[in-house]
Amino acid sequence: MERPSLFPGTFSIPLVSSWSGANMPLRFALVFAFAATLLVATEKKSVPNCCTSRAARVSPKQVDALLEKTEPILVPCCGHKLHIEGTIVLAMAVDANGEVTCVNIVSGHPLLIGSAIDSVRRWKFRSYLVNGMKKSFCGKVALRYEATDYAVKYEIIQAP
């Protein structure tokens, strides 16, 4: 059955709502979960300082130079479907053996913060040497990312 149209000589096709029927509970659950995730992720919390008084503060350029091994950022639930991109800035502390001991978020997209922190916790650094002695250090790292259908691609850029 053709429906009348606003334009003469044309007809309109009835729209089928994808929000009705059997898919409604699933779609409602996904929207609710997404909204809850955003609320929790954007909640302002007091973040402890990663940098101890004994750790050397290094520039983002030095952090990049000491970086030995990175790990992939795993795509969070539904993140790949949103095709989000941007920059995440993280503050971190690394012990004398090059193991990441603390990571805090400075800025970034709420859906990727947790995955980025999990990835950075698994990174490995070369030892930071001061007068021939290994020393722990802290600094910032910035990641420019793009979440695609298959993965989160990222590159390390200069932190502000």
C-alpha cells in the first residue's frame, strides 16, 4: 500500500521501528549499560599522586626515550562501534627495574581510560640511570588513539 507523500509524484515507504518488538529489551539494556558506564567513568574522584618524593621527575620526551615495550589497548565493550578518536594523557610512576607501578588519568575519553591504563601498566621501560645508579621515575605520556571495528590504534605523542 502506497502512502501519500508531501511531494507530488512520489510515495513514502513506511518506516519500521527497530526499537519495537523482540529487540526492545536488548536495545534498552545496551543503552542503559552505556549510560551507566559513562556516568561511572566521568565521576570525579580524588586521584592519588603517583610520583613519590624519591622518584625523579622526567619530561615526556625522556619517558618516550626510556620506553622499551608497549602493549595493545584492548577494545572495551561497544567502543569499537563508536569509532571514537582523540588523545589520552596519563601520569605514571616506574620503579628502578622499569616496571610501571602506578598510572593515573590526566585526561581522555571515558570509554577508553580503563583500557589505556591496563595497557600502560603492562609497558616495560629501560632503567633510568642517575650517576650510574638505577632510579625510579615518574612522568606523563600522551596517546593519540583511534578505535576502529577491529582494534584501538594508538601512537605515543608529546604530552602537554
